[in-house]
Amino acid sequence: MSKKAAPKKEEAPPAKAAEAPKEEKVEAKPQKAEKVRAPKKKKQEKGVRAMYKIEGEKVTRTHPTCERCGTGYFMGDHKDRYTCGHCGFTRYKTH
């Protein structure tokens, strides 16, 4: 018994079907609107020069010193309080 090979079917190239979707994808995309940025806030001075204010020949401290640690330990200036970074002492501002 011999087996006969089935005849191969030739398929037509799908050229027309492939071209149609390409034309649909060519649509123009809408452009994104540019974001409006707010102006940057001015940063506060940092370092040792922010702790002192020079008026003529006088030098004054801008931040209070810690009551527990003594002179040399400045307290951090917050919205409603002063805090010591060394010992954690907090003194609230009075309005």
C-alpha cells in the first residue's frame, strides 16, 4: 500500500488585507498641553551665617540658645515652636 501525497493548496498573498489597517493607523494624535509651573519659592539661608545677624559693628543671634545645653546650641525655628536638636527641649512661641 502506497500513500499518495495530498496536493498542496496555494494561498493568495493577503496584500490587500494588510494594507488596509496601515492606512487606519496613520491618524494624527492630539498634542499634549504644556503644564504651567508656579514660580519657585526662595529658600531660607542655611549654615552658620543664618544664625547671626550683623548690624554695623554688632553681632546678634537670630535664634535663641537652648536653656538646658547652654550657649553654643541654637534652637531650631519652627512654625509654632523652637526645638533643640541636641537634647530635644521644646519651647512654644507665644502669639
